[in-house]
Amino acid sequence: MNGRLSKKTAFVTGASRGIGRAVALAFAREGAALVLCSRNQAELDGVAREARDLGARVVAQNADVTDLGRIDRLIAQSLKEFGRIDILVNNAAVLGPHRDAVDVERREWEETLKANLTAPFLVTQRVLKASMLAGRNGCVINVSSSVGRRGKAGWGPYAVSKFGLEGLTQVWAEELRAGGIRFYTLNPMATRTAMRAQAYPQEDPATIKPASAVSEAFVVLAADDCPVPTGAAVDIERATGRLMVHAAPDFPII
């Protein structure tokens, strides 16, 4: 690897498995220090060990992103350990109910939006105030979905939460364009994860690309020399893993 993220600290939520794990390890290979959280302590500890074996410094805590007390303590510990947070990947999410919206209960709706939209808003707000705004530098990558770009039957709360995340990303990109902080939504497309298997139980996982195939896209967006304009909605091309940028239609595939 090329050390594209050396001297940077990256905070990855939902880092114990799937895309979060793959991104954390890719960032470690590129020289970043890591701040990791997840609801599964045992799996998170495993990722932390792998990252340390790659030479990364790591702070890893069992923390649900909806538990702001835990998030505040994790940020405080990270600043004490590393001094700043340069990159935030809002990856943690829940699938929520997977049925027609008319049958979704209010509790299910609220829990899905709390985890997938309110939590990323509040975590980002805290990281901005704790580090990025003062340093006038940073990158926030919000993990989105195809159903956050075009609604699909049976995906109500999840789709709405991702549509909201797309809008929030654009708002922050405009508000902080002059502040040196970049914001992106990244749609990994069909990827072999536990959530994907839950949503499509009849699908053969062997036909879907592994999470490791999408991690390079996160590195490209997080690096200082990223050519993608802030506020962009980005997809990962199914066949090649390259980035497809939709916010700027004439922007080339890289």
C-alpha cells in the first residue's frame, strides 16, 4: 500500500464485520490510526487485533451509535489518544422491517430512522465540533444504498433513512464547503454482508462481491488527493469496483 492515509485518524462505525471491517483494515493498510465501534465486542476485538497486526494504532469500544453517552466517551478517548479525528465513516445501520409500508409499526419506523439517520447526524455533529471544524479539514463518508436513491417496495423505513442521509450529506457539503471538510454518500451496491443475506435469503452469496472489494473506494474518497467534489453521491460499479459519481454527471469514472 502507499500510505495514503498516514498521519490520519479514521472513525468507522459498525466496524466489527462486513463493509465496516473491510474499510477499517484497508485504512490500517494505508497508515491510518483507527477509532472503531460496534455492538459486538468479540468481533470488534478481532478486527482491532488484525488492524494492530498491520501496524495501526487502534481505539475500539463496544458502542451502539444510538447510545450517545458511549459515543461521547469514545470520541473523548480518541482525542486523548490521537489528538484529532480526520475521517468519519458512518457505516452502522439496521435493516428494519422488510415488508409493505402499510404494515410497518411505528416502533419499527422510529427505531430504523434512529439508527440509520438520527445517529449518523448526531455522531457527525459531535466529530465536527470535537475536531474537524477547528482543524478545517476532514472527510465524512455516509454509507448509502440503491434504495436511498430510488424507492423500492418493501424497503420503507430503510429506504427513507437512506434518502434522508443523502439529503443531509448535501446540506453539510454546502454548509462546510469553505471549511475544508468534504462529505460523500457512497452506495456499495450488492455486497456480500450479513445484512444483504438477511434482506435476500434466497440469494447465493457466492454471486455477490465480497466486502473487501469495496474498501478501495473508501480509501480513494478519504485521501487528501481525492478528485471527487464534495457533496457527491457515489456508487461502486458492480463489475470493476470503480467509483461512479452521480452528483456531477460529466465527472469521469476513476
